[in-house]
Amino acid sequence: MFSLELIDEIEALVGMHQEGSYWDFKREWYGNNKDGDMLIDIICMANNLVNRDAYIIIGVDEESNYAIRDVSQDTNRRNTQMLTDFIRGKKFAGDFRPVVTVEPMYLDGGLVDVIVIHNSTNTPYYLKEKYKGIFANNIYIRLSDSNTPSDKSADFHHVEYLWKKRFGMLLSPIEKVKLYLKHPEHWENSPSNEDKKYHKYAPEFTIDHTYEPEDGRDGYEYYLFAQTDSRPHWSEIRICYHQTVLAELGGVILDGGRYFTATPDRDGISLTEYHNWDVSYRYMVKGNLNHLIHEFYYVDDGDEARHAHNEYEGCILIFEDEKEHQKFRIYVQKNWDRKDEFANNIWIPYMEQLPGYNMDAFREEYKNMQILRRMLEEFRRNGNK
């Protein structure tokens, strides 16, 4: 599903009346005898040198002052699945293939298709077998408004840039550690403390959770009660680059030490004109640091750890990206009056009365989270709208 931001961006690019380092115009879809041209265009855009998503905008006639040419009746049109299947059938080195989506949109009363080539760190993309004039092992790039000719390969320094991108050498320290956290197998325990780890290929990066929370946190949260052992054990996760602290996050030891993870973020939704939260929730966004750490520390090495992990995830919201998060907030504002439809047969764990705590507040928070999780399922079934 395309966004209004994408429409605005494509309109602006068409309005520039020129091609550029990450966008190209086509009057019509590639014919069946032009599959090679389409593939090399996609490869070049995937290997762009500006480190971002790229676009092949189909339905723009450069020779007619960049007029929109409706593609709705184009017999060669392809959707996302068709294009993905086409790319999957080609032999790419390392089996890394560009990720593409096709986004139809109306501009100036005409339908255009935008092939979005999504940015990735798997560059450079290149074939390991020749295909219709595209040579094996040649690296094709997008440079300014031009593609590398099919019988040539990109200059060395441009190829070097793409390899540096793959290996994270173009990233800041915090961006690098996010990349490294995706591969827990590349981290080693410190000889002196198994709660402290270092990256074996870049040992200047370390992560540990041996610290006590600086705020003295020792209380309960609703999601602890889903665990067999609900007693709170909090810690602080610290990520360092050399001696510099890059990030500090909350950590929680669940189920009496059977499982450790990062704590979720907290937010709330106001249902009135006032700014106080009427519904609060805990969440993570995939790709954000606390979710990367949540995935990093999970080792499926037994029923107890798996149970603790699954129960924890069953008490929070996990969003695909920040855009989904914000759209879901709007959805909840519009649909919270239907909350009783989502409240049937919600199981609430036993919560023993604790001195100094309002246990009904914990039960309400737990129930609301289960309602929100069911609403998120419906939201996704409806295409995020």
C-alpha cells in the first residue's frame, strides 16, 4: 500500500522534468522481449550510490514534456508478485536479490506504476550467470541519470563503495551496532563475565547488562504476571564503542532468570480533546534498538525460555515500522468505542494482592493490551486502514 508521502515524492520527481541518481522514467511497461532491459534497470537502481530507495516510474513520456501516459490498459503490466517471481528466477550472486514492490497511483488523472527498489545493505547486486546480454559478475550501477552499459562494469571506486555499504563501513557507530546485533552468532562472551559480550570481528563494540537501573527501579509491571515467576528483576543494558556509551536501555530478567530481554517502550492514546492518556500501551518497533536487543538475547534453547519469550511478546505490541505504529494509533482512536467486540474470552493471569499496589489497575492494563493486540490483527487484515 503506497503512502501519500510517496505520491508527493513521485509528483515532485515528475515535475523536475529530468531523471536522476535514484529515479528513471518509462513511457510504458517493458515488453516480453525486454526482460533483460528491465532486469538491468532494476539492478542498477538497487546499486544506486545515494543509499536510498529508488524508483522506475512507468507512464511518463519524456518526449512529450514528461506528460502522464495512463498504463491501465498496458498489456505488459506486472504487479509486485509477478515482478518478485521474475527476479527470484534469476541467478544472483550469494542469492541476494533486490526487493521490489509495484505501487500504482494516479497522477494528473492518469494511472502510473512505480517500481520501488528498496534500499538494502546487500550490495552490490550482480548475476552469477549471463542473462540476455547481462554479463555474469559485471557490476552495474546507477550514476547520476545513467546506468552502466550492459557490456561494461562499474568503476572500481564505485564498486568499493557498494562493498563498504554491505560491510557497514559507511555507518556511524550506532548504525553499525544495529547491524551487528542482527547476528548474535558473531558475538562472544567476555572471559570475565558472561553477561558482557563483544563483537568478535569488531571487539571495540560491547554490550552487557550487569548494571543496576540508575533509577532504582524495583517495582512490578503488568506483563510480569504472565510469567510463571512474576517477581521483578530489572537491569540496565549498556552498549559501548571503545569507552563511549552509545546507548542505555532498560532490561528485565523474566520468569526467575529463565529469560532476559529489553523492556518495551511506553506510549498512550488520548480519546478526547485533552492530552492525557486514556489508553496506555507497551510496544516495540522492528528495527529499533530495543527490538534488536530483544531478538539478540533470545536463544530458543528449551521450553522454559520459549514460554517466557512467547508470554512476554503476548503482552506487548510489535510493529513492523514506525509508520504502522502511527497509523494504528489513529485506527484505535477511531475504533476504541468497539473495544467490547474484542474483549470476549480474554484470559487474565492470576495476580496476587501485593502491598502498595492497585491490582485492578494491572488487570485493566493487561486486558487493554489484549484488546489492542486483537485490534492490531484486524487492522492488518484490513490492509492497515
